[in-house]
Amino acid sequence: MKTNKTFRFLVATAAVATLTGTGMHFAEAGPPDDADPATHPVPVISFDRSSKSIVADLHMTGDGSATMTSAQVAYGRASSNVGNPPLLDVRIIDDQGAQSQQFDEWDPRWVESEDSTPGQFTTRVVSDATGTITFPFEPDVREMRVFNTDAGVPVGSYDLGPAILAFCTANPSDADCATDLSLTKSDGADPAVAGTNLDYTLTVRNLGPNPAQSARVVDTLPAGFTYVSGPAGCSAGSGTVTCELGYVASGATVNRTIRVAIPASYVYDAGAPVTVTNKATVTNVTGQDTAPGNNTDEEQTLVVAVADVSIDAADAAPPLEVLIGTPTSHTATVTVSNAGPSSPIDTVLSRTVTSTPGLTISPASPSIPVDALAVGAPRSVSDTYTVTCTTPGLKSVTMTWTLALKNAVDTDPDLSDNTASRTFSVDCVVPILINIRPGSTKNPIDLNTDAVLAALTTRAGEYGLPVAFDAATVEISTVRYGIRSILFGVPGVHGATEQHGKNHLERSYELDETTIDGDRDGVMHFKPDAGGLTASTTEACLKGRFSPAPGQTFTFFGCDKVTIVP
């Protein structure tokens, strides 16, 4: 409320006690001042008086400075000294920094007292004194500036805000304390992500007609959200954030942005994305709100899960060798992790395989659930698979794992680290029959002598063998004899070599130890101890390479039971 009027008041001493409850107190008289009160014009009477006044007590000292000792708003009008010359220029400043009132006032150090002769008065100047300055109330005034018109210097500037705040606090139903505050709010991200911070901006507007001497916003957070930070005047407790806005001028807009944390498990715990509601209300703390319907606003925000999951390592644990027709199981280990921000989150590890013909891996494309993968808790996932060979030779295999979020509504922001591939080779080995100690069913082996065996030539299907084997095609330099654990499925070359470096092609006994068929078999001789045989050994094996056709070289492997004798 701005009047931009100039007021000069004709005052009555008796009225001072009516408003303030006290009279004027003067200090002892000091040296007389040169200024002549008669040179100052008589104050002009203003009949434009409001129903409320601001009353300020100003204590001035001999050096011309002054302190406002008190200020208050009161109903009615009070006056100060009668007939005193207006030695002070008082200017009232509003909340926009503009001058809303200006008037002259008497310097309280000038004292007029009756002489010994009744009816005669003498004006003198005391060293210091307190005077009361009274002027019409306006709810948007903030400052009183006082100037000494004789000296041409400022006396001081004084904050009137606390006095008006105190008045409206004590009189909230007063019409000058009422105004229309409105609130709108917005979220900084929609959808928001579980495990991150979310900003809410609260916008308060004062639609007038008066300032709000004290405004407050209370924001009720969605369940589970926690307060992180906010500007000065904002604090949290019991699921709410309270922001004290203080003075809000009519027509002004005030923004407050608060930051809250969304729990990392918010979506996981709910089982799906969640729409949350944040509600805030603004209050005119020291007055009435003339239109309370716009004091509250709600903001709905969709909370989703976003997790950067990855495959950090993969070990296929591949077999080096697999016998044709004998499926073998192996277990790969894949290490996966979640870098968040949402945690935990459900994922699925899948695998695909490509390989050279003649080798299959099953299951070919499994899906392995990896549920509740949490930030900071990498997990090793076992992938068990079976390798089956159908044709001989070295096969190339590539296994590729992919980690994906289980729920389509969840998001992985970086898919570049979600796959891992491992390529390896498997030698598909031809199984053969060997007959240790041909002609003996017990196959006795003396560890201190040599061991004789025959690698039997067989047709495909004979003895149930999947691939034909011709002992005449054996590369004798590659042949090794010994226990299974040092010969098959291990890196390097181990075992005993043929004592003579020769493959003796003969018609040897078949497995029944009585039949000699028309095939030529490979008879060989080895030192048992060089093959790792011990007193407890019950099986011995033969491994090597053979070339059934030009350009073809394959690995063969076969075993037979043994009896260790002294």
C-alpha cells in the first residue's frame, strides 16, 4: 500500500502517553544550540490519518547520531512535541526501495520549558534525549531514514520490518496482514530414477494486495524419500520439509528448490515402476490468506529403475579333448555386477554358441536368472553345458554371454559392457580299442618289465565304435602310453613312448582273447613306470595321432584294464 504523501503533524504532548504508555524523558540540559526555533516553519496539520500508526522511539545524542530504541504498530494515532520546529526530515521507504512517506519532525534534544515567569517559555538543547516519531501504518514499509535538516547530514536508517512482523503475529486477523499466496511445484526429472536424487522446485507467488510478513512452505515427501539439501531456511523432519520464506512482497515470486533422495531399491521393492505424489502447502504465517484454494499443489512423478549391469569376466572352462560319442559336461563361470544407480535389480544371463560342424553344445541358448543383483556385490554365475562330438578333428567354438535386465520397463544406460565372448578349440578324439597283453584276460603288468598291447583295427560300428580306425595309419612318434589322467584332456605331451619307435603290424587277438580276425593290428611295447602306472593302477591307456587319408590327421584314444603283478 503506497500513498506517496508528505505528512506534517501538529502534535499534542498528552497523546504520547496514550499510545506508548510513557512520557518523554529528557537528559540534563547541555550547551545551547545556535539554531533558532523561530526560524523554522510551523508544522502543517494533516487530517488524513490512518487507523493504525507506526511508533518509533528515537534516542539522539550530542554528536547527532541516533538509535531507534523501539518500534511498534498500534491502533490509533499518537503525537509528539507541540510547536517544536521540524529539524528532522523523516522518509519512509517501502519494500521496493521507493519512498512512500516524507515528513518533518522535531529534534528531541530541543526542549521548551516554562520560565519562572508563568506563561513564558525558553527553548534549550540537551545533550541527549528520546523522542517518539509517529506516522501512518502501511503494511509494505520496511525502513525509516532520518536526516538532520540543519546540518544537512543523515542521522540514521532503521529497520521497521520486525515491528510490523510483531504486529501481524499478534493480530493475524487484521486486514492489512492478509494477502493471497499461491503455490505451484514442479519436479526436476520425470521419470525419476531409483537410487538418484530428485529436485522439487516450490514457487510461491504473492498475489496481493498486501505483503506477507512471514510465509512458510511445508512439503510432504513421498514415503521412503529422504531430504538431502535445500537453501537456507529449509529443514526436514518426520517425512516433511519446511521452508521459512520470511517476508514476501505483494507481487513477488519466491522459488525454493529442495533435493531429495530416492532409495535405490524403490522400484525393486514395489515390483514395478511407481508413480509417487509430492504435496506442498504455503501458509501466510502472520495473517489470513484471502484465497486459500491455491495454497496447495501436488506433483506426480514416475520412478523407474535404471541399472548399469555388466559382465566383468567369463571363463568358459572348455575341454581340450572330447571322445566322439561320449558327451561331457563342463561349467563356465561368468562374473556379473551392477553399477547402479538402482539396486538390486533382476537380470537374465543368456548364452549363444557357434562351432565347427561335428561338435554341438547343449543347451545351445540357455537363459539363467540372476535375481536381485545388487550394487557392490558382484556375482559368479555358473553355466553348465555338455559337449558332444560326432566327427573327428579340431573344432572351433565361440560362446557368447549377454546380460540383460529382466523387466522390459527397466533401463540399462550402457549396453557396451553387457556381452562377453570366449573362443576356444576342442579336439574331437576317435575312440579305439586296445588289448593289453593279447591272449590274457587278466592283462598282468609287471612294473619292472615292459607292457605289450595291440591297437586294434576296427570298422565303423564294430564294438559300437563310431569311427573306423586303421592301426596301419598310426604316427608312432606321437603315441604315448600311461594312465588316463596324464594322457587325456590335459595340456602337453605325457606318457611312455614305444620302446622300439616302431608300430608292429600284426594279426593280434581281439578282446575275447581267442579270436584273431583278418585285420592287421598295431602291436607296441612300453615301459609301465614311464606311463605313471603304480601298484594300485587298474587301467592303462594309449593315445596318439593317425592319418586315415591324405590331409587328415586325427587323435585317437583307448584304454584297457590291467592287473599289476609283482
